[in-house]
Amino acid sequence: MISTITPLQEAIEQQLVATNQGLPWPELPIDELCIQVLSDMTVLFRRINTPKMASQVINQCYVAISGLLDQIWSTPSLFVHFKAMEKLYFRFELSFSLYLLAGNTPPLYLQQQLSGEVERRLPAICSKLAKKEVPKSYILELQYALKSLFNPCKQPSCNYAHLSYLPQLLNALEEIAHDDRDKAWTERFIFLMIRFNFNYPGFFNRWSEELTDALELLGTVRERQLHLFRIESQLNLSYHSSDLCYNLYQEPLLEQMRLYINVIIEKLEHSPDDITLEEDTALLTRLSGDELNFLFYYFYKAKIFDYPSKREAAKAFSTFIYSKTNRRISYKTLEKFDKAALEASVNKMRRLLTSIIKAIDDDFRT
């Protein structure tokens, strides 16, 4: 089937060469070839024996047709043929959509149209969600996520599935935004994100932080457990469509949330009833606050701490590990990594870690 596109590719290339060299355009029927391509493809498609082979061939053709459409779209001298090429693209999509892969890169002009739709509709949606007291952090992550799809330097990039996913998501968000009833809009917003499998890492991180902060306000382990059980029950009643996904290569948002809840519940099951931490449980060190900050950063980076989020690890570290002045370090300070501020600690910490490695080598040298 891919061979049916070759005459069209050659015709476009010859017209480009003629234009660049200032020669008269060759009389090549590009518009007629666009019509002929699909007709020839349909005939050859009937000869394919297996679905696997059909999928492979169809997606090769999709990439080729999208590339030609991009070429015509970005070349003013060829734009006279854009309508014919666009018609070929949409007829091809209509005929073989069953075999098209969600991760294919769509034509640039469709990406630009989709980006324009997001820019046009999203600000009003976000403004209304803010009035419904949906947390600002959630709204910001929504904005970052949708805009980053069209940034070639970031992943995931806009793919074929997003052509239908994003308009559906915007429609659903608009329904919430324009609903004047008195509802628990933050919860409804979260469950809409679950239903649309909005598995953007930043959104999950903000959700887990909101949950951690809510648990901090509860006084006992039992209260925390009941709160988590309620959320777990809600999650068990939630669902997401397998056809909807922000990031094809990321675990579904619902599964991430369930795992996070289960991890916390399991930890609480092994916690004492009174979780107040006395001063004598703290570990006094000979390190300064900056040196402990340095140590925490690289220990966390090495995945030494068994906590579901960096914030929880920072809170535990802050609670148990004291500096040489017998002071705690703010967990918010530990969450950050101010490289300039920690520059003075580098040499001492390097010597300390080197001495530990040397001691290990001395004790276990074979």
C-alpha cells in the first residue's frame, strides 16, 4: 500500500524542485493523484491477510500522508494543493481509523488548530473553576499539562489520540464550569480527572500533597484511617475509559491514587495510637542545617527513604534528624534544592562520604 503514495511524493518533489530553481511547474496532476491514492489503497488493502500486517501497513501510510500534508502546509508554493491533500488525509482516516495507533504524530496544522482551541477555551474554564474554589494548584497543573503537549521540548507530545481527547476533556470541564448548582466542586473536578485518565504527574503530586495536608489536620491514627477509607471507597466506585488518556506511557491516574492510598493505610496499620513524637526520639547529629539538607537531597535521590512522596520523607527526616544546634529543619526547606546555598557544604560532605566508603573498603576488602 505504501507504494501507492510514491507517485504523489514524486510529483510534490518535482514541483518543489521546479519552484526552487525558478522553472515552470511540470504538468503533474497532484490533485488527481490525491484522489487516486485512496482508490488504489482500498484495492490493495483487501489483499492483506492478517490484522497485524494491516495495522503495520496502515500506520506506515498514515505517517507518509501526514508528512506530505505537513510539507504542503509549510510550503507557500504548494498551498494550492492543500485542500486536495487534506481531503486525502481525512478520507484515509475515515476508511482506516480502526487500525490507526493512538501514539502517531498528527499533522502540524491539526496540532496548531488543537493548540488554538485550548488557548481559546481554557482561560474561561480555569477562571470559573477558581470561583468554585477548586484549588489553584490543580488549575495550574491543568494549564501546564495542556500547554506542554504543544511544546516540542517536553513529553508527552501531542499525538493522534489527543485530537479527540482534548476537545472531550474541554467539553467536560466546561460542563462543570458553567454548572451553577451548589456542589462539592473540588471532588467533582478530581473525579472528572480520573474519568478522563488525566495522568499528568504534576496533577497527581498536587493531589497527594493535598491529601497529606488533610491528614496532618487529623489528630489520631483512627481519624486518619477513616478519612482514607472514605477516599478509598470513592476511588473503588470510580472508573476511567480505556479510550481516554493524557499520557499513553504513564500509569493510569486511578491506579496511582489507589496505590498511594494503600501505602498510607498500610503504614498507619503499624503506627501506635498516639503518634505524637517526643524530643527524645530525635537523632542529634554534628551536621549543620545545610549539611543535613545536602544529605537528605542525595539520600532521597538514591531512593533510600520508603515514603510515597518527597514531602512525607522530608517531614519524617525533619522530625527525627536534628542539627548540631539541636534544631529541626523545616520540611519545606528539605523539599527544595538551593544549589547556591549548599555550595559551602559540598567539600565537607564529599570528605565525609569518602571516609565512609574508605571504612567499608577497609572492613570488607577481600
